[in-house]
Amino acid sequence: MEQWLAVISEVGFPIVVTLYLLNRIESKLDALNHSIQMLPTQLKVSRESY
């Protein structure tokens, strides 16, 4: 039992940090994905204005 607690205490912090960073990156990736999907529409509107 003590071995498991030692493993959890050693590995737990990196897991928490990784999950936190993945959560932050996820929202930025969603925004980037939306921007890339809107790019063809924006280019079409830009070409029509010239």
C-alpha cells in the first residue's frame, strides 16, 4: 500500500500539470480551428471587394 502512495505522489503532480495545460491548449486549438474554417469565406469576401 505504501508503494502505491509513493507512486501516486510522484506521478500525481505531472499528471495534474499535464491536464491543466491540455485544457488551456484545447480552447486555443478550438479558436484556431474556427479561424481556419472561416478563412475561405473571408478570402471570398476580400476578393469581391476589389
